[in-house]
Amino acid sequence: MALLCYNRSCGQRFDPETNSDDACTYHPGVPVFHDALKGWSCCKRRTTDFSDFLSIVGCTKGRHNSEKPPEPVKPEVKTTEKKELSELKPKFQEHIQAPKTIDAIKRPTIFTDRKCAVQCILAVIYIHVTSVSF
């Protein structure tokens, strides 16, 4: 009966009766992913392509291993109290007001009211009349 080898980067099926000391070529180290580079901690070769990383030949020879490695332990996150959704949302103290629309903007005029307009027109007429010589 063929068993699956759990050595890193091997994954071959093997017969335990014919398993020898140099039957498996594997990586004893762990995979290393740094920035865009991928490789093994036991080797110096690094690559940016994941397919190339998977095809890196093992650096150590040994026996095939039929024991599945233990799953990595995930740390438990413990919270003492449950927070409501409103408490988790960011709170802003200032309000941002949208700019006024073009229709709402009033253009400034020379005459803000009717009384001022009449006075200005009379002043212009007076200056014109007094400057004209007869």
C-alpha cells in the first residue's frame, strides 16, 4: 500500500517497505515569503514566480515521512465585552458643508438697495450738469 510523504516539497507516494535513507529529496526548512521573493529557509535560492518556488528541488536527502505534521496553532483572541456597531464606527466632531450651488450664489451689484441707486444717479446728474458750461 502506497503512503503519502509529508516532507516539505516532496508529496510523493511511497511504499514503506522500500523506503530507504536517500529515497526522499525535501526541504527541512520552512517556506520564506519576503516582499516579492519566495524560497526556503534552508536554501539560498529565491524567486519571484510561485511556480518556480514550487519547483525548487529539495536540498536534503532522507527517508519519506508518512506522519502528517501538526496544524499550526492559531492564537485565540479573547474579548471581555461585545461592542455595538455604533461604538466601532469612527466619530467625527466637525461637519463638512458642501459648497453652494451656482443658483444660490448672488452676484454683488453696484446698488444694493433702491434708495442708494437713486442717490447715485442724482449725484452723477449733478456732476454732469455742474461741469457743463453755458
